[in-house]
Amino acid sequence: MATGTVLVTGASTGIGEATALHLKELGFDSVGAVRKEADAERLRSHGLRTVKLDVTDPGSIAAARADLGDAPLAGLVNNAGIAVAGPLEFLPLDQLRLQLEINLVGQVAVTQQFLPSLRAGQGRIVNVSSIGGRVALPLVAAYNASKFALEAVSDSLRRELYGQGVDVIVIEPGGVRTPIWRKGNELADEIQEEMPPEAERLYGRMIAGLRRETLKIEQKTGIEPREVAEIIGRALTAKRPRTRYLVGTDAKIRGPLAKVMPTRLMDRAIARQLGR
Ligand code: NDP
């Protein structure tokens, strides 16, 4: 039976919600961090503790820390995230900033606040990256940049914390069936509407190709969030956890393939898949 308190950010839906619920089943005192009261109420109805936390708001992070007090933490799962998509040539820079603010700076901000409690609990930090933190695709440069950076931050942090009893582990899922795809498409629609007509001529086919691929994940090929939650549970409980866990067949194929496949061959394969 696992023990101790674990905080999971972005616990309202998808991987975060599945993880918060699974950690409770494993025996942890699972605390779901959410932004909306309705989500907090739902999690509490499953017996979880909750805190309010927006990873982009320093006041909210400090309030969450005050809420939890200085009690030792067995784990912190940095999971909150969004997906921004659009061709870099026309991507509003504010969207790039928002992507990095939520998926990267926010994770670091939360980690900074809770590190003393993690040190006290000899706990583990689990950062939810993506196969997109290893292989960059066209039209999702902002997302890839956030996840590549999160991978680097995770390695740096693990090496900084060496000998302090706090481990840092990275989770790299492939396609998972969660609301992130719908939300990402809605945001992409908004971004696309603001682009000049030229954008459609230059990138329209590729955008349509990417939408086809994401729809496949959402409707058919994506794994269930619970599968990722179980790996996060393993990362938190294994005697000797790995530093990285690829999750899902697509990630397990694409990750190693990217290491051996010549980059230009990979460029052509991706272009073909997206209908270029
Ligand atoms: P969801 O959209 O289901 O969940 C995202 C969560 O992040 C929600 O709880 C959302 O809260 C929260 N969130 C968004 N912005 C903020 C913020 N500013 N502060 C605090 N919380 C915030 O997506 P997933 O479950 O798919 O995504 C979870 C993580 O998994 C992300 O980091 C994503 O990049 C990663 N991932 C997902 C994959 C997939 O295929 N789905 C694949 C690989 C990685 P709210 O409801 O309040 O908006």
C-alpha cells in the first residue's frame, strides 16, 4: 500500500483526473489541483482532497502551498497543460508565450513552491511531457518547444537534486483520448481565423492532414488516460524508477525510431503522412 501525499496538477480532466483517482486507489493521500470549484467538488465526491491552482498565477500557487501546509510530500505530478497549434510563420507570439507559460514556466513555478515539502518527504517529481518532447512535428512547434524544454528542465533538476533524495521522472505518452484534442482544435480554429489568406494557400493541406491525424487519435487510436495514470503510479512507487517512461505503442515506436532514422528521411515520412 502506497502512503504519503501526492499533488496532481491539472486534475479536472484527462490524464490528471485519471491519475489523481488512481493514486487514491493505490493508497496515496491524493490531492487534485484544479481551477474550477465544480471540478473540485467532483473530485471530493470521490474521496480526494483538492486545492485550487492555476499554474500561471503565482498567488494561486502560493495559496495552494499555504493550503497544504508544510507537510512532507511523497510526490508532485506536474501534469497541467494545453496544446497550441498553427504554422510558426503566422503564429501569434502571445500564443507561443501562453504555451510556454503554462507547459513550462508553470511547471517550474509549482515545483519551486513544493520542493521543500518534497525534500522533507523524500518525494518524487513526475513531469508529464510527451513523445512530442522527443520528436517535433510541423504545426505544433510551440507545444514541442514546451515539451522539449520540460525534458531538459527535468534532466537538469534531477541532476541538481542528486543526493538530496528527490527524484525527477518524465512521462512521455503518445496519443491519449482526452479533451486536449478538442480544446486544441478550438484554439487552432481561433488562431487560423486570424491568419491571412496566404496561410491557407501555404499550409492548408498540412493543417488538414494534421487535423485528420488528431481526429484518429481522439476517435480510434488514442489510449485511455488510465493507462498513463498507471505508469505514473509506477513511477511513484517503483523501488528503482526509470528516468523516462514512454507510454503507448505509438510513443514506444516513434521514440526509438527517431534516434536511428536519418532526419531527412523522417522529414519526408512526416510530410507524406500529412499529405504534402
Ligand atoms: P486535458 O485537457 O484533459 O487536461 C489538461 C489539464 O490542464 C486540465 O485539468 C486543465 O484544467 C489543466 N490546465 C490548463 N491550463 C491550466 C493552468 N493555467 N493552470 C492549471 N491547470 C491548467 O489534457 P490531457 O489530460 O491530455 O493533458 C494532460 C497532460 O498530458 C498535458 O501536459 C499534455 O501535454 C500531456 N499529454 C497529453 C497527451 C494526449 O494525447 N492527450 C499526449 C502526451 C502528453 P481546466 O479544466 O481548468 O482547463
